[in-house]
Amino acid sequence: MGFLDFFTQDIAIDLGTANTLIIHNDKVVVDAPSIVAIDRSTNRIIAVGHEARQMHGKTHENIKTIRPLKDGVIADFNASEYMIREFIKNIPGLKNRWLAPSLRMVICIPSGITEVEKRAVRDSAEHAGAKEVYLIHEPMAAAIGIGVDVQEPKGNMIIDIGGGTTEIAVLALGGIVCDKSIKVAGDVFTNDIAFYMRNHHNLFIGERTAEQIKIEIGSALDELENPPEDYAVQGRDLLTGKPKQVIVTYKEIAKALDKSITRVEDAIMEALSMTPPELAADIYNSGIYLAGGGSMLRGLDQRISTKTELPVYVAEDPLRAVVRGTGIALKNLEKFNFLMR
């Protein structure tokens, strides 16, 4: 068996709109932005991940940067396939092998995905060298990664706020009882901030700057116990065309994000209204679990808790909760028989 294991390598992939994470041998070996840079003249991909991210928003006309995934699903098949292949090549344990190993992959997908989109994920993985491909829904992977026993007869509510989608699901007995997937997540929050800066400060900023503002002073509440310091933002003045700097407070960002967070709250309330009464009783006792990068937004757990009147817990290391769960599912394929082949 050990000899065969040398030729079959297991990898778990969280193929996200914003970031791709890969686990191999129980370790996160790839954590890179889901972005590729393409040479327009030759249509050749010249960079992926961190290197392509450095180019994003700073390219000349011969280079374009694209994100192969949109709203959690594959939008550019060729770019996503190349990106997966390059990330796999960079796994330390698979580098410099004289014989390419056979790959067994578990990839997480949004719960609201269509059969066509599912097929695109599977095909991309197979073209990147996978011999066996298993799919797992993101909320299920997040729950496993948090440490929830998803197979017991007890209801658990998981909210995974990623880059492209917010996945809300009630899980019990190894399955999703009811779920709600909305295309309001980290990317929409970033766009909201850029829109606010344009409208209220006449400052034109790029996606990278807007995302940095979200990380540094992003907030779901306009009153925080430990507020972040005001943040200096540089961009282009829309009136004069000159470079300009303005100072922004977290309260302004809370105002900018308010509408989108309200949409997330409404989706959570809708998912709760669809929950069978016995499971609703379980959720009342166990509370709601938050995972994904979006759950790190200051005050979001408090705001959801106030809206639902339920305790809300943010996962430890929420950015990696989904890939951790995907890795655990990969190690226990027999146990997690709900994985889709």
C-alpha cells in the first residue's frame, strides 16, 4: 500500500473567487490569490497567484489580469485550468519527481452551483492531472473544518462569507437540510467601498486599495469597542485629475457597507425561516458559526447576533476553515460518504 501511495497523492483544494488554498499531507502548501496575468499579444499566461496580484491594476495595454472564478464558479475555463496546474506544480512534496503522481482531489464548491458549473470544476481538475475528483459543498467543508460533527442528528447553521458568495446552510445527518446562496460577499464589500470613496470624497481608487481599506478599517457597526485608527487613502481626484489623499474613518466604511450587510442579514433570516422546527431548536441552543474571510469584518458577528437574537461564533482562522474541512474529508473518504464523485 505504501508503494502505491507514492504514486497516488491526495490534495484538497478550496478553489475560491479571491484565494485558492491547497492542502497536501495535512499542511496548507498553497495559499495564493486566484488571479492570472495574460499577455494580450500571444494570449499566453505569464503569471499566477501572488506575482499576478502584484500586477493587478498596474498593467499596460499588452498585459491583462483576470480572475478565472466569478461568484464562486469558473468563469474562464482555460485560465482556471492553467492556474490549478501551476499551483499543483508548486506543491513542495510533488516538485522534482521523476514520475508524475496520480492525483486524487477533493474540491469544495458553492451550495447553489448548477450541474454545468459543477462539470466545469470537475473538467478543470481532470485536465490539471486529477485521476479521481470528489466535490464537497463549502458550508459542509466549513462545518467540518470548524470541528462540528456534521453526521449527528443535530442541526447546525453555518455561514461561509467568501469572496464571491455568501453560503448559508443548515446541516444535519451529513447533509444540507436547507441553504441559501447569495452573490453578496467580500468582492461586493470592496466595490461598495470604492463606490463610497468616489461619491463622497471624489476620489477614484482601485480594487486593491479598496480591499486594503476593508482589511484595515472595515466595520459592520458604526460603534466599536476597540475602533481602528483613521486610515489615509491615496487615489486620483475626480475633479482635478491630480493624485490626492483623504483620511477615512471606520464609521464611514460601516455606512458604505450597510446595504450589502443588510442583504446578508435578510438571507440569513430567510434561511432560518425555511428551517424545520426541530432543527431550529438545535440552532437556538448551539448558535450560528461564521467562516470565510468576510466573517473577519469587525462587528459582523455582533450585528448578525443582534438581528437573529442568537449567539454567533467566528471560526478560529476563518480563512482556512473551508480548506481544513476539505482536507479532513479527503482523509476520511469512507466516513464522509456524502462527497460527490
